[in-house]
Amino acid sequence: MTASTATAHPTAATPVTWSSMARGVLGLLRDVPLLARQRPSLIHVNEHRKWSVGKAFADAAARHPDSLFLRTGQVVHSYGECNRRANRWAAVLAAHGVRRGDVVAVMAHNSPECVIAMLAIVKLGAVTGMVNYNQPGDALNHSFGVLVDANRDGAPLVVIHDDECGELLAGLGDVETEPIGLAAMDAEGAALTAADPTAEANPAAADEVRASDPAYYIFTSGTTGWPKASVMSHGRWQVAMNGFSMGLRLRPDDVLFVTLPFYHNNALTVCVATAVAAGACLAVSPKFSASRFWDEAIENEATAFCYIGELCRYLLAQPPKPTDRAHSIRLAAGNGLRPEIWDEFVDRFGIERIVEFYAASESNIGFVNILDQRKTVGFCPLPYVVVAADEDSGLPIRGADGRVTRVEKGRPGLLLGKISPLARIDGYTDPAATEKKIVRDAFKDGDSYFNTGDLVTELGFRHIAFVDRLGDTFRWKGENVATTEVEATLNGAPGIVESVVYGVRVPGADGRAGMAAIVVEDGFDAAALAAELRARLPHYAVPLYLRVVSELARTSTFKNQRVALREEGYGDVGQDPVYELTDDGYVPMA
């Protein structure tokens, strides 16, 4: 086994000190009046209390119906308008037979209508299954199959979609769906309201939803295999809303710019929840564009935006221009802003506050940079530990006594979140997959912790810095890539005997790029392989590099030596041929 070490995973994070904490506390105290109006609370012991996302939005709309909630450029929509529209759409879904506990899929690009669809579904106590429309072929079929299995027996899977995504539904094979386009939702809603004006009223079902009920299924690659649907309950969404609200501290006149897709929790939970809590506005961009980002932010009068680390690096890579500082953005919130570009990003674009956070769709804990510390993902009030780990398996290393071992402050280790009534796990729709993420009897008999699969470093004062991912997953372009999924696709491609997939560091890029060591048959066609992989894998999961080897080395327990290959990368490969992915397919690397 290979234990995590500080030398193997260096971090440029800044230790948290008494003086930096004092400055952070003073900044938080200045915003106490703002937080008092929002009344955020992280303590919710009763998981069966009545609380729902739909009811929270309806209450916000009642408090300030004329305040702006959604906008795209100069097209704006108020809270009251959006609430009535969501109610009409909920009435449409009810007319199609959707009821509490059913699953309704949403597959649509970013738009105000995408947000309305999510609200309409949860107002009925149904579950919104957010589908990643970038998944091609087998992965998309698998995701829809998961939603069908999670749905009520015999109930059709209703799919709300935009025109572009509607074309993808035709290729789902045996998956039976009932598609409804966004335009049809409006048309049917208008017809229902004309016949019965109460269709615009808040549905009674929203008042009966429990905090423990699932609100969203968010697909994540997890640590192995096909994408899994992680469960976001109404109660955990509430905790996230309150926690992120304390970090972002949005004002009612703020405009939060959203360029990330709503099938990610950064947009779905962080952005929507904090805007609703503050009575602020969401400016929705159809798609992130590095060259147009600041122009769009200015057009939308944005004062804040949400990012992933790669987004920040893309912005820095753009040629300097006047709009770099001609905007009104004072706050950037997200995860993955690496310490080495933190200062450059802040200085170039004139951002007053960076609210970095750490969270995962299926995890039971989160960190938010509430106290404005530099180069940290922030603070967590819930119990957690950082322990020694096996880099190959992603599991904690147990000593002779069978217990796990904490690592010293400043040294990277595996992050585990203690499972408790205050830090429950919703897990996945698959109970077996959830159980695999639980570490039992870690320090004493009967305790249990959630294995995040992430390597972090303790910085002091309950702050951490993110370092890397462990096990069979690596992160590239803001997405988790499951190596086993890519290997299964490679091994089924013509000309491939077997493969091992791993992530390698690329200078100037966040995360790890995909690389595969492959054993090939005679007549191996690199161009045909690229076309096969692009057709069957999400774009971010297609390996950027191929290393052709005569055989794959294995350990004495028949595991592929992924760690050694990862350390060799694409440079230390001896005489092995290496191919690089280009627009024309895989070509020999110069």
C-alpha cells in the first residue's frame, strides 16, 4: 500500500493564523445585521420536520413579489412572476399524473425555464432528476435507466426538455419516457389557468413535504463504475442554503451570475439556494464563454458569480482587456481555485472576496470560507478527520489494531466526515453504493464516517485545503472521471486488448488529464479509437493521452499498478509510443 505523503502531494495553501482569523471574524461581524434578516441555521436535528424547497421559494415570493429573481441580459422576471409560472407548471405535471415521490427528469441547457422546471417539480413533492446532456450513448442510457428504476413502479418517466436535448431522447433505446418540451409546459399551463385560475396558486403538496424527502437526484461519477445518482434531500438543501448564505452573504440587490450547468450542485444548490435566501437575483447564462464572460457579466449587472477552478484559469488565459475591471462583481464563490493562481486572479479582476468552498453531492459535510481566509476551502463546524490513506484504493490505512490513523497538521490525508444526526448522508439511490462509501469502526467500535475520496491538508482552526482525489476517480475540467467507466469503454473498442486509465498532471491546468496505458492488437487504428471514445464517453472523460505498452504490470494481488503509471505521466515512458488527442483524433506525440 502507498500512504499519502506531503512530498507526494505538495500544496501551496496558506496556514490559518490568529491574526488572519481576527480579520475574518471582524468581517463576519460587519455582516451580522444582514445574516440576522436571513436567519441561517445549520442545526436541524429533526430530519422529518416539514420543510421543502418549493415552500421556501413560495415564501420568498410572498415576501418580495416584485424583486427580480431571474434574468438573462435585459429580460427579467420577478419572484412573484416566477412563482406563479412554477405553480402553473406544477399543475401541468399533476395533470400528467406526477405526484409526491415520483421522479421527473430535467434535461435542458441553462435558461430561466430550467429553474422554473426544477421548482415546479419539487413543489409537488416529486424528485427532480437532473440529467447531464453532455453524456453520449451508453452513459445517457444508463442515467435514464437509474431514474426509471427510482420512479414509482409503472409510472412513466416524465422528461422536461428543451428543443436541443429533445433530439437526444430519440436515441434512448428501451427507456420509456414521456417527453414534454419547455414551450408545451407554458402552453398547457396557460390552458389550465384559463379553465381554473387556482392553477396559479401554490400547490398544497408543498406544505406536506418532509425534510427527509429527496428533492434532487444529481449524477456523479462517484469513485467507480457508471454515473450514480446522489440524493439531495430537502433538508440537506436547507442546510446547504444556510451554510453557503453565511459564506456568500448576498444582499437583496445582488445579481449572482450563473454560467455553470444546473445539473451540477454548484448552480442548482449554491446559486439558487443563496439567491432565494437573500431575495437576490440569478443572472442565467446559457453557456460559459471565457471570451464573453465579463461582457455578459456587465450586461447582466452582475455583482457576484460562481465558479469551478478551471473556469478561473480559463479567464486568466484570456488576453487582458478593459472589461477585466469594468464590471461590478465584488464576490466570486466556488471550488477549485488553486492556491498558485489565487492572488493573480484576485489582482487582475479586482475581486474583493473569494468564497472558496468544499462539498460533494453525496457527502455529509462541507467547508465554506466564511471567514475570508486566503487559499483555503474554508471552515466546517461538523466533526471530521484527516487520515492516512492508500492512494491506489482510496481507502483509509488501518493499523495493527484495525483502526485508522490521523495525519499531522500540514500533511495531506484522506478526508472523512463523521456520520451523526447533524451530519446525515443521503448517499446514492443505490444502497450498496452508499455502503461502500462508509468507513465503519474507524476509531472505536460502532462509529461511522463518510469517505469523501479526497486528499486534503489541515491548515488550522478547522480549515482545510483541497489537494487531490484518490482511488478510481480523478477530476478534469470540473468533472469527476471514473477510471473504471473509461476502461470499460476502451476494453470494448476494436483493437484494444486491455487498458488502465489514470489522471496525470498537465502544466497550467487544474485537476488531472485522462491518460490510458493500453495493450493493442496488430493493426491498431488510433484515429478510429478516438472516434469510438468520443461517441461513447462525455468529452471530459475521453483520455487526452494514450501510452501503448506490451503488457500491464500488476501487483501480487492482481491489481493494475495505476499509481506508478500516474507518476510516470506522459513524459517518463521509456520507448513506449505515446499518442495525444487532437481535433483529428489521436496522433503520435512529438
